Amino acid sequence: MAKLLLQYKENDAIDAFALLKKAEVRQTKTGKDFLALTFADRSGDISGNFWDASQADIDRFQPGQIVKVEGTRGSFKGTPQVQISKLRLTEAGEPTSAADFIKSAPVKKDDLEAELTDTLFKITQPTWNRLVRHLFKQYKEQFLEFPAAKVNHHAFARGLAFHSLSIARLAEAVSGLYPQLNRDLLLAGALLHDLGKVIELSGPVATEYTTAGKLIGHITLVDEQLVLAVHDLGMDLNQEDVLLLRHVVLAHHGLQEYGSPIRPQVMEAEILHQLDEMDASMQMMTGAMEQTAPGEWSKRVFALDNRSFYRPEDGQQVADSNESAPAEQPVDPSSLF
Amino acid sequence: MAKLLLQYKENDAIDAFALLKKAEVRQTKTGKDFLALTFADRSGDISGNFWDASQADIDRFQPGQIVKVEGTRGSFKGTPQVQISKLRLTEAGEPTSAADFIKSAPVKKDDLEAELTDTLFKITQPTWNRLVRHLFKQYKEQFLEFPAAKVNHHAFARGLAFHSLSIARLAEAVSGLYPQLNRDLLLAGALLHDLGKVIELSGPVATEYTTAGKLIGHITLVDEQLVLAVHDLGMDLNQEDVLLLRHVVLAHHGLQEYGSPIRPQVMEAEILHQLDEMDASMQMMTGAMEQTAPGEWSKRVFALDNRSFYRPEDGQQVADSNESAPAEQPVDPSSLF
Amino acid sequence: MAKLLLQYKENDAIDAFALLKKAEVRQTKTGKDFLALTFADRSGDISGNFWDASQADIDRFQPGQIVKVEGTRGSFKGTPQVQISKLRLTEAGEPTSAADFIKSAPVKKDDLEAELTDTLFKITQPTWNRLVRHLFKQYKEQFLEFPAAKVNHHAFARGLAFHSLSIARLAEAVSGLYPQLNRDLLLAGALLHDLGKVIELSGPVATEYTTAGKLIGHITLVDEQLVLAVHDLGMDLNQEDVLLLRHVVLAHHGLQEYGSPIRPQVMEAEILHQLDEMDASMQMMTGAMEQTAPGEWSKRVFALDNRSFYRPEDGQQVADSNESAPAEQPVDPSSLF
Amino acid sequence: MAKLLLQYKENDAIDAFALLKKAEVRQTKTGKDFLALTFADRSGDISGNFWDASQADIDRFQPGQIVKVEGTRGSFKGTPQVQISKLRLTEAGEPTSAADFIKSAPVKKDDLEAELTDTLFKITQPTWNRLVRHLFKQYKEQFLEFPAAKVNHHAFARGLAFHSLSIARLAEAVSGLYPQLNRDLLLAGALLHDLGKVIELSGPVATEYTTAGKLIGHITLVDEQLVLAVHDLGMDLNQEDVLLLRHVVLAHHGLQEYGSPIRPQVMEAEILHQLDEMDASMQMMTGAMEQTAPGEWSKRVFALDNRSFYRPEDGQQVADSNESAPAEQPVDPSSLF
Amino acid sequence: MAKLLLQYKENDAIDAFALLKKAEVRQTKTGKDFLALTFADRSGDISGNFWDASQADIDRFQPGQIVKVEGTRGSFKGTPQVQISKLRLTEAGEPTSAADFIKSAPVKKDDLEAELTDTLFKITQPTWNRLVRHLFKQYKEQFLEFPAAKVNHHAFARGLAFHSLSIARLAEAVSGLYPQLNRDLLLAGALLHDLGKVIELSGPVATEYTTAGKLIGHITLVDEQLVLAVHDLGMDLNQEDVLLLRHVVLAHHGLQEYGSPIRPQVMEAEILHQLDEMDASMQMMTGAMEQTAPGEWSKRVFALDNRSFYRPEDGQQVADSNESAPAEQPVDPSSLF
Amino acid sequence: MAKLLLQYKENDAIDAFALLKKAEVRQTKTGKDFLALTFADRSGDISGNFWDASQADIDRFQPGQIVKVEGTRGSFKGTPQVQISKLRLTEAGEPTSAADFIKSAPVKKDDLEAELTDTLFKITQPTWNRLVRHLFKQYKEQFLEFPAAKVNHHAFARGLAFHSLSIARLAEAVSGLYPQLNRDLLLAGALLHDLGKVIELSGPVATEYTTAGKLIGHITLVDEQLVLAVHDLGMDLNQEDVLLLRHVVLAHHGLQEYGSPIRPQVMEAEILHQLDEMDASMQMMTGAMEQTAPGEWSKRVFALDNRSFYRPEDGQQVADSNESAPAEQPVDPSSLF
């Protein structure tokens, strides 16, 4: 029972607990009801059909329930599926919390929280520090739990914090290399840029867009929160530092066709946008590589212009190259060329 | 002295009061200072060079001053210009108010104000009525004075109100023909959609973008004011009617590449966008036609994809066709085909 | 038997007359013939498979036949379908006219004809009046019966007249608000702009493109008819009013990439294009809203850039807002702000 | 006096007859009138200013006049110009015909006419032969005199015939290599595709767009003529061969954004479009090469996406390579690789 | 047994040898294994399912095997398929060579080789002649065997040579009509432009992209081979004729977005690109026409912007029109118009 | 004499040594020769006209000469210019080296060379190390002297090394944050990606494109050098590590429309492209900010989509924010929110 859903190989016998993510009643061509189910745990999703479903089955197996499923790992048109032999709800003493069955960032909540605290300390410009702290007073919990998206990059629990803090780390490295950049503005922008997602999305489980999310959008929603924070803290909407922070957040999609109402027009806005793209593409490419064997090409990644990526043969090559040159072999620079 | 600047013909003697819109010190190729001036009155702009400018002239003739200019209507590379023979500031008893020399909408402020009041009455949905009234309490004066743009359509004093009320009139006509449209939402959207321009632009004279205008943009600025209004009036940001009004205003540019952070997703948002485009194009085409003789083609209109428009020969045709068919000639419908 | 096809709910017993729109012979995986059928009536389409079809069945159930179908309203992959238990052709005394089973505009032919007559009366410019009447002498019947498209907006019987007259109504409203527009030219353009569809399409039932429709296109086809009309009436192709009417019709798609050989270059051509788009989008959005419950989002509408539209919760809101403010509560204008 | 305008080198004394193409009255900065003139002959255009122009000069030197000009070949901002020392109208015994001073195709009218006749003979399909002959009965003279454009490729007298017959030659070569192509349809399309330009443009001298040209466009204008020809010859607009010829002509711009109301949908339509592009680009590249020295890069060619083209160093290379391999050196094929 | 796979009609009994191109193990909904097979011969591909496959069947029927298949020509969702009744590997005395079962160009290898030799003779410029011969010494065999693509145009054995030589023939015809073109450069470019495909693709059977093909691309791969050839032959990379040949090959896709690192900047580069497009589109349109009955529309051709093409009714029309006008009917030119 | 050319203010007397970058002979409207000169030193360029130039002046003042210029800092149409009072060539004892008068990277050649050596040490993967060292043996001097472009970003002496090493520093920081990236491949790519510019461009002074640069382009030129290096070092072109390095370099423009023949298809290729864009945009934005006063907007930057950038008011803000929070004020993390 220790195995996760996506760890079973073709033809393995399956015996697992899982979260029901979808449960749709359908009819076979000859008109009989069956349930088209999607099972999920921390490793991902797998589908399976429950044939000859009675009305009691239909009532019982609702999305959000935790179930015990037995059967075989088969496949249909190249996609893995469960051929279900037995299915029941969990009982006393068995897992019941949906939260244990959703995919999450590879970092614990406590570690994310500690890094958030560290990052807040680094923002010493007083206006930005106060605004960011004011907003995290209200939204820290959601920030640490929400995904960064419904699909695409960082679409898993804690993805929002994982993504935002990763950008903050990049921001610190880059502002070290280009001292003309305002590090505080980049850090504040990194933490806030996607915070509107805690209003745009419904939460970490069974994530959907809210009505406000669809009608207003997360970029305007975080600006709304910034406007109210400025008002609450008695600041002036025309202060330059307030305008700059709003600008950096509003412009972070880079292009208007991607939903920013304005284009980046200060250096930090342009760079925050670039770092956002870099972290998103790293996350998507890494995800694709994890599902690809060395020497093979990945599935196409829709959000990266539908490109397929190659995973080089020699795994060792990668590991080795990230070590520095061994110290024991001194090299005479003059011999280099 | 009754003639306006653009009413002089080539070679006419000019003797006029005018507002100085630009006054730049330049050097001739041989290094002498002169002033490159732009004169303006209600009819538009005309340029002229003031040769051999002394330092006193340079200090005296600043943008914003009202001057008396004498000379000849010449031209340079096809563009009209003043060959200045005499130039002085106005004196006691002569015009001094810049406001008398700027181009304005062809409707008086009082009439616009009356139409605004009428339109507000028609918005009976309570949330929208309260929000719109709250915002016009603060911004009515600017709404009635500001242009709708720095260049392009309705770039003249009172252009904002003229344009917004014109859309409101269209909205009323269209919602009469399609009863499935919510007239109140269209009217509230028509009045508010460009109200952010009172923050984005500097005012009706020598209009420039403000820093907030460039860094935030008028679409987000009016949303900011709506958010604060909702807060001031104790409403809930999640009320559907609040979300709908914000949506309609945010989406009015229609496409994200034109600066709307979201696309229209309710019927009224789509239609408001279309009416905005219709009134803007009517204004630009009408402006182009006014400067074009019958049977001729206009200059290219940049904001209409650089098209040139044809003004039909027969002026009378137009006037006539807008009368209904004369009543005295009854026609037998059966003979029509 | 009064129920229409799309009025049955899941699991209802079906007993209905219907038009066969499609009837394709297919094989099951094991090689047996079945008929994949599409049934239609005024409410729309629904599919169903007729299993174990004999050669006699295949010969009997041809597209265009009227049938009596019995069975159950099931669904397959989320799409409604008929599980057929019994199927036969209609007999003496039962419906036989395909025309009774097709979707139509929500206005009767007589009313459309009356409105067409009224609109023709309003066109008083003699050249345009004669040309439009000449063309409607030939094509009035088709104009009143044809759809405006094979798919997309107004793809139902009488859709062509319904759409064209709706634009004429908009044209009249808009030319009232902008007197610089030539109302007669707009009205003539509204009536003729899509008339080429009576040659481009095969008719109101089982609508297909004709060879001429695909090789020439409806915009050039109506121009062809206008050229012949000018010739028949002894007019001159170089008369300005002839050129203007042809231009307005040729340019009505607005952009060359949408099939107009030229872009709008007179005011009325630009506005006719905008009104055409407005009526088409109103029709598509209204259709989407009718299939969407309050508080829900519609299916994506392909021809509106694949957008999904929101239907607001409060149905009453809509209805109410289209009434004027009640007269019994006089408001003091000075108290408005 | 034998030299043409563009054959003079910098600082040469000029003494030449020329056509006045433009003659604009302008003022110097200090307000004196001068004439900005453009002189033309078969070699091209050159500008020059006639200072201190009297009213008599202004009246005398009108566009279209033939003049005798003396002066020096100077330059202004890198562009050649005439520094005029003497200017007068031509007198008795001197050239007077504007036609002698315009740029023309490098082929005589008689030769073009002979080739047109030959090409007509080759079209043996009766419908197309009759239609093409019917149209050339009306428009042969203009076809042999008109340019193919106002600017861009083949913008010179007889350019229309030169371009159309060049495409016909390509069509013959290509249909020889691909026998699946209908040669007659390609030839008929080659001759007719741009014939609408005889209505769209004003003529070979001082070429302008006509009102019909701008409001209708040459593609629809030739279709108009085809429709009337079909009518005059008593053919049926629904005959397939009529539809095919109209289609090939309507679709010859290849893409709707370039003004074709439909895209090519028969093989010959696609190929005619490609041959049209090939001949146009050959003409523009050849023109650019003629003004470029070996080993140099041409000016940018706007209509070829603003590219600059390289003219290889070794002129001889080109000439040589177009001869076949000399026969006197037999080569053993087996030694080739 | 003489019939090819695509020559069987619906419901025909099939008895044929075929190459297995795909053989995938799948499960039915109830979990039983079957083999989803694709059979191929010179006429093309057809699919079929082999039900109830045992493990021995799965091991036996691998892609690349030659099999004997019996059954019936059925169809599934409009696509032809084999309903398999009997399947076995071929035995002694039956066909065994995969090469006999793949689609090929309609020209024999020997004829292609002879035409290649002829074309090489025509390239008399010494640098280009030596480079082209040097490369064909290494790659002639592959050139004569490889397809020109994995899918799209010329995706069949010997397609590379068939396509390249077809372009060479066009190049000769076009350089005859435009003597300003360097025929040798066009011919060398025609032969080399796609030669990188012999490295980019895996071979004529079961064609796939190689790793080098995907990471480097055929345009850079042929340039690599040219660079090494220049090096091997002791030429200078800066010779103009070397640069010109590399340029013509590098630029042959015409636009950078289609994979050329530079745009065509000499005349021959532009024309080679156009001839490449012409031959590719001719091949795709001809392929579409072959599968379309007279008077019908083809399937949509993805690589031609998803257009559908019309095949005219009158087959005879085509054949006839490619004959010259019969000599026996002398025509008086003067009577032509 | 210590002042640099761009340090003079309007109306200052100028007395400076400068490099002549351009010297064109032009004529005044009245036909007299003058020299239109561009002077340059390390601070940038300034223009000025030398009136009444004799033939001796024209012969003497050639581009590339070092001159002593006296006069006044004036301006013409808003652009600074020198009003020249005196001009002569430099004499014995005065500067004579053009290299002292060109704009350069803000880092010395020795420092760049040292950093290059350090970076080479870090590449420990043997294939890449050998290839990179082999190429730098040939091109190190040019790498350290050349600009990275003719215009746009890093268009100054040593710009190529400055830009490449800046990317290498970013690569090191980013591969530290994402250990899944192969640092060696990124570093090798950073050093080589633009090395083709030493062939594409003519050198650090009066930089022009070479013929090879225009016909082949720097991306293919560096690939050419890599291919030859692989050949010289006896490696195999099909080794995966060779393919990877070529791919990373070929793909570094990211999109084919920007000149990469292939898109990035390994993680390091995508990231190298992003880092290249980041450093280029940082350089352009920093350049724009240096010419902009606090609180002002920069000129539009063409290569950044013609955007104007804002330089915040408070210079101190920037400087301050890049310090860490002062250590003496310990903060209780629990009080942060």
C-alpha cells in the first residue's frame, strides 16, 4: 500500500487510497450507466471507469470523497487507466483528509513561511515594507496554501509561495549583478505580483476560477488590494513609491496582450517580468524532463509554444558539471589558449 | 479682428489674438537665435518663426501667454504658417484667458451638465446609481472640462463629456432595439468608462499625461476610484452588481492589446466597447470630412488604420436623404417590386 | 407529442416527429452496419444511432425524410442523444413538410415582408431606391426564406431578412444621432449587404455552399447583381451614387482579411460594417445566454474569439432596468451629486 | 543634347529638354516665392528649385509642359538635383509631346501587340477564348499603353502589357513542366488578371487612381467587366468555365489581406498568383540591381519587405553561366562523382 | 492478388501482402488485448484491428514485418479499414523486402540518377561545380533514396531527388525567360537546398527525425557539409562564390519564421525560394486532386493554409487545353478582336 | 581641454580633440560646398557644419582623422551641434590614435581577459572545454576588442566581451538556484553565442557589416567555426555534447523570426536565450536612464518596442535600497505581520 498512483507499472495490481476528483455519470452505447472517475493522490491523476453503476453507487461516489480502489493498471489509447475490480469509501481508521491527496510544491509550508519572513526583512524601503506587510497580514495563509494557477506552471498546492519566493531569490541574485536595479522594489514586486490569485482562484483543492477572478482578473485584483492598503495606511495614491509598486505589479505580464493593462516602463518592472517568465519556464521544463527518459524527447509543452524538449543522454554529465573544477590540478592560465 | 486663425487664406494679412502653445528657442544655421512659435485659438493651431529674437523676447514669449500677432498667412512645405511682422503680449482691455483660445466640443458646458443629470436619472439600479453619483460628486467639474485624449479623437476641451454622453445616447437607442441588454449597466458604463482620464491627463489646456497616467493608465485609475467608492459607501466588493460594473469599465477597450486587462465577457461589456469605437470613429471621420472638399479625399487618419476617406460630391444628397419620404406622395406597396 | 426535441430532459421517453438531417452508414468495431442519424425540428438537432440496420433500413432512412422516432433521451460524452427503440417513416395524415422542422427566425415571414416594404419606402434617393427595388423584385422570396449563414450567427431560416432588417433599424437610430450620415445609403447597404447569400447558399433546408458560393463568394456575387442591375436600368457605372452603393456593400466586412476586396472609405461604409458586427455579436451572445442558466458561464463561442460569456444571477435586474425611472418620484436635480 | 537627365554626373553642365512633372509654389524662410520643380524624361526624374519666381513664371511653368533647362548637376542631402541657371518653355521645332518623356517598358508597343495576338491564339477553350477576345476588343489600346501600377513594380508606360505577357510566358513554361495544369486557364488569367487597372488608373502619364479605382478596386473592376461580357455574349454566369475564369482572376492576389475577396481554390489560381509574384519581384530586383554597382548593396526595396539586395562582384560570372557547357569538351559521366 | 491496398472498394474481400508500419498493443474497454495495426504498400496505408491477440501474436507482428492479410474492406468513422479475418507472416517464396511496400516517387531511380548527372553537367561555374560534385560523391545514394519530408509534400521514397530535380527544371525554364538570373547558381542551389535532409531524417522507410535533425535542422546541416567541403577542397570561406552558394541554400525557406537564418538577399536566392514553394504546392495540390472526383472539393490541405481545392467537372477540358491550337484552321490575326 | 564632447553645455565655448567619424560634402541651397562633419570621442558623437569648404579642406578632413575643433555648443532642431569657428588636423605631440576616441565598455581589456580566463576554468566538461579554448585561441583578441553590435545594445568597443561575460555571470547565479541546469553548457554557450560577430562585423572602429556578415549572419558563422573546430580536434559531429553546444548557440535568439534556425529545445538553450535578452535590455535601459534626469521620461528606445522609461525621482532611494537592512536593529519575526 505504500505505492503512489503514478508509481504502478502497466499490469500491476492496484490497491490504493485515493481522492475522487471527478465522477461523471455516462451511458454505454447500449444505454447502461457507468461512472467515469478520476482518482488522485500526491503523485498525480489517473482515470478509470466503474461499470454497471447502480443509483446507490452514483450517490455514494461523489467528487471530494476518499476511496479505496482495487484493480489493475491498464491503459486506453496510450493513457494509463485503472481497470477497477473493487471500489469503496474509506472507513474509520483510514485516511479522510483531501489535503493529503493533492500535489504540492516540493517545499514544506514552514520553510516557505520562514523564507517569506526573511524576504520581508530585506525590504527596507518604508512604504513598500509597510504595504507588503499589511497585505501579508491579511493573505499570508492563502499565499502559503494556494497554487499559482489552475493549469500550467506551479498548478499545485503551495505553488504560489514557491513561485513567488523563487522569483525573489532570482531578484536578489540579479540585483547583485546590476547595482542600478532597486532591489527592494524587485523583492516587493516578487512577493505581490501574483497575490491576486488568492482571490482569483477558489483554493488549493479542486481549483476553479471565481466569478471575481474571471470578471476582474488577478492583476486588477491585487491592484485593488494595494489601493485599499494605501487608503488604510493613510498614504497618498500619488506618492511616487506607491505608483512605482503598483506599476511593477500591474506590468508584470510584460505585454498588454498577456493581460497587463500597461507595459513595463521602469527598469524593475521589465526585469520582474523577465524573472517571472524564467521561473515559469524553468518549472514547466523541469516538469517535462521529469517525465522523460534520458536520450528521449518530452511531450509537447503547450504553454511553451508547444515545443518538445530533449533530455540529454548522459545524466552524469549534468551532475558533474555543477561541481567546480577540482582544486588538486592547478592549471597555468598562460597555457589556456 | 473677427477672423479666427485657420480662417485666413494664403497671403491674407493677419491681425489676431492668439494663445502661445509652444515657444522654442532655436538657432539658424549661422547661429542666431530665433523663436519657433505655435499660435492657437478656437479654430486650431498655426506655426510661425520670430526671427532675431533678443533675450528679452525669449523671456517674454512663454507658452501660455496671450499675444497679438500681425503678419501674413504664408506656407512652408505645404503647411500654413504665419510670417510674423509684429508680435506683442496683450494689454489691458484685451483678452487674457487661455480658456478662450482652446478648441472645445461643439456643445456648451451647461448643456452637457444638463444631459449628464438626465442620464443619471435614468440609471435606476440602486448600486450603480449610487456609485456613479458618488464618483460624479468628486469629478463632475473635471468630467465637464477635460478632453477625452491628448491626441486622436475628442482631443479638445469638454471632449470627455461630449464623448461619454454621445455613447450614452447610443446606448439608449441600442438597448431599445435589443431588450435583452441591461440599459442601466450600459448607461453607467458609458458615463464612467473614460473617467480615469481626469487623473491620467493634466487638464484641458496644454494637455499632457501625468506620471500616474503613464505608470497606471486610465483604465486602472477609474477602477481604483470605483474600488474606493465601494469602500466609502460600505458596499461589498464581491456583490455581483459591483463586479459587473467594474468589468464593463475594465473591458471597454475590447482587446487586451489595446489595454483592457480582461476581454468583454458579459453582453453589455461587448456592446459598450463597440459603441465606444463607433463614437470615436464617427468623431474622427467627421473631423476629416470637415477639412475635405466635396469630391475629394481626406488626409490619412492615423488612428483609423491610416485610411483616407472620400467625401461624396453631392452635398445636397446628404442633407436630403436625412429627411423622411415626403408624405404627400402615397405609394402603393404592391407596386414596390 | 407536443414536446419539441430539445425540450426532453435526460431519461425522458421520447415520442416525436422529426426531420432526418444526416443518415450515415457506419460499422461497429465488429463490422456490423448501423445508421448514425441526426434528427431535427424547430428546437434544434439531436443525434442517435440505429443499430443493426438492414439494407432496407439504409435505403429507407435518407436525409430529408420525416420520421417518427421513439426511445429515451440519453447522453454520450456529455452530449444529448436519442436511444432509439422504434423508427419509421411518417404515414398519411402525419407531417410531411421539411419546412415545418427547421429552426427559423423568431419573426414571421409576413412581418419581415412588411418591414422590408417600410424600409424600401424610406430610401428616397432615386438611384438607390431603383437599384434596391430592382434587386428585390428578383430576390425577395429568397431574401425572406434564406438563412444568413451555414453556421455561426443567424444560421436559421429567415435569418437573412431578420439580420438585414435588424441592421436597418440600427441604421435608422444611428443616423438620427449623427445627422452627418446619409441615412438612405445606410439603409440601402443594410438591405443589400448580404443579399449575395441567396446565390452563395443552397437554401433554408440542409444549407450548403454552392460552387459559385465557394469560387466567387457572396460579396462579389451581390456586386455582380448590382452591376447587372445598373446595366438593366440603363444607369452609368461611373455615376457617383452607383459607386458609393457598390463600395458600401463591397466594404462591409471591414477588413480585407475578412473578405472585403476594399476597406471602408466613406463614413457610411465604416458604420454599416460596425452595425453588421454589432447585430451578429448580439445574435451570438443572445443565443449563448439562452442556453446558460443565471449565474453560469456559457459555452465558448468560436466566432467571438472563443470567449465564454457570463449570465448575471439576477434575472429581474435586467427586466427592471429597462423600464424608465418611475415618474411618481420627482427628484430634485440639485440633490443628485 | 543627346544625354538623358539621369546620365549627367555630379557637377556636369546640364542642357536638356524635359517634361515638368511637378511645379509647386513655395516660400523661402524669408517669404519669397520659388518654384519646386520635378523634371522628367525617359531615364527618370530629377528635382530643382527655380528661385525668385515671378507671377509670370508661376503661370508659365505648369505640370505637363515641356521645357528646356540649363544649369549644373548638383545634389542636396545625397539626392541629385539641378541647380537651374536658365529655364524656358520649348519653342517651334523643339519637342512637344509628353509621351516622349515618360519611362516605358523596354519593349515596343508593336512587339507587345504581336505577342498578345500570339497568346490569344493559344487559348483554345472556346468560352475563355471568346471572353478574353471580347474584353480585348474594348480595352486593347489601354492594355498596351497603361502602366501596371502607380508606384512599385512595372510603374511605367506599357508596364501592364509587359507584365501580363511576361506572366503568360512563365505560364506556358510551367504548364509544360506540370501537365496537370490547364494551360488555357493560366493564359486567360495571365492576360486578364490586372486588366481592371485600365479603369483603376488614369492613364500612362501622370498616373493617378480614379474614384472608381479607389472605391471599387481593380480586382472587382475586372470582374465587373467579365460579368458584363458574359451577359453580352449570352453565356450563363453559372457555367463552370465562367466561374473558373472569374475565380482565377479574383484570387490572383493570393491572400485576402492583399485584396482578393477569396483565396485560390483551384490549382491554376494558386499558380497564377505565384507567377504574378515572381514577375513582380523579378522586375523590382532587376530595377534595384540596375542602380547598384557590382559588389555593392542596393537601396532598400519597400515592396520586398524593405530588403536590400547584393549585386555580386563578378559581372562576367553571370553572363558566362547562362551559356551551356561548351560542346567541345566531352565529359565522361562516370567520372562525375 | 494483383490489387494494391488502396484499390479495394468498400465491402471487397481483401487478400494481400503488406508491410506492417505500426503495431500497438491496446486494451478494449473490458480489458482484453488487441493489436492496432497499420498495413502499407505502394498505394498507401490502411488500418485494422486484430482482436483477441495472444502474447505470441504480439511478439510476432512487429512493425517492419511483411504479412499476408485477409478480410474485408470496411470503414470506421468515414476512414477505410480492414476487418481482419486472417493474418500471418510471409513464408518462403513470398515477398520479404520492405522496400517493395513503400510509396515512392513516380520516377525510377535510374532516371533520377541520369537527370542528376545531366544537371551537374550544366553547372559550369568551377567553384560551384566542384562543391556540388564533392557533396554528391558522398551523398548521392541517400539523395536518390530519401523522401523530402516526414509528412507533407514529397514524403515518399526518392521524394528528395524528385523534388530537387523538379526545381532544377523550373530553374532552367525561368532563367531562360530572365537572362539576368545566374542559371548555374540556381541549379547548384536546387540540387543542394534540401540535401541536409539526408542527415535530418532517418531514411526512406519508417522515416523519423534524427537527434541531429531536431537539434540542428536540415538547413544548418547542409551548410555544415558545405563548410567542410570548402575546407576539404582547399577553397577560401570568404570567396564570393562560396558565400553566394551558402547564402542561396541558407535563405531558401524565404522567411526567418520558416527557419532560414537569413532572408534572400540576392536575386537567385529569392527565386530559388519561390520555385521551392511552387513545386511543393504543385505536389500537394496534385495529391489532393488525385483523391478527389471531378466536380468535388478535396479534403483540406493543412500545409496550404488548410484550404480545400476544387477539381473541375470536365476532365476532358484539361487534357484538351494542353494541346496547341490545331494547325489546320489558319486564323487571320486581324479578325481576332 | 579636459572636457569630453558631450560634457559641454549649450553655449559653452568648445576647444577639444576629436575623431572625425563622418565628413560629407554637401551644397547649400545656393550651391556652395560645405562639410557636414560628425565629431566623436569617448563620450559619444556631435555634429557640426564647416561652411565654405575649399577643395583643400575637403581633401584634408577625411573620416578617421583626429582634429582639433574650436567653436560653440549650439543646437539645431533640439539636437546638440558644434558651431565651428576653427578646425585643423592634430599636430606633433597631440593625440593621433583613433582608438582613444571611441566609446568603450566600462571595463578594461585586462580585466575582461582575466574574467574570460576564470570562466574558461569553470567549464570542466572536456568536449566543451576543448572546443571553447580552441576557438578562443583563434579569436580571443577580436573577442576582447569588438563591439557586440553596430547599433543597439553594447554597440561600443569591447562590448562583445562585456556582454558575453555578463551573461556568464548571470548563468552562474541562475544555475546555482536551479541545480537541474548544466552550468558548463550555459557557460560555454555564454562565451560562444555571439562570437560569430568577429566575422560579421568589421571591427571596433567605424563598425560595418562585412559581406559574409550580411550573406551568412553571425549565428551561422559561429556554427561554421564550431564545425571546423570539431573537425580540427578530431571529434565526431554526431557526439551528443557537440550537438548540444551547437544547438545552444544556434537557438540563442529564441525565435526563428529573430534569426535562429531552430527554437530552443533543451533547457539550457531556453535559459541562455533569456539571459541574453536580460543583459541586452539591462544595457539599453541603463543607457537610457543615464541620459534622463530623475523624475523624467527617457527618449523612446527603439529595440525595446519603442518604449519610453521613467527614472524615479529619488536617486537616493535606489542607492539605499541596495544595502541590506542595518544589523543593529534586531526585529522580532513574530511582529512582522
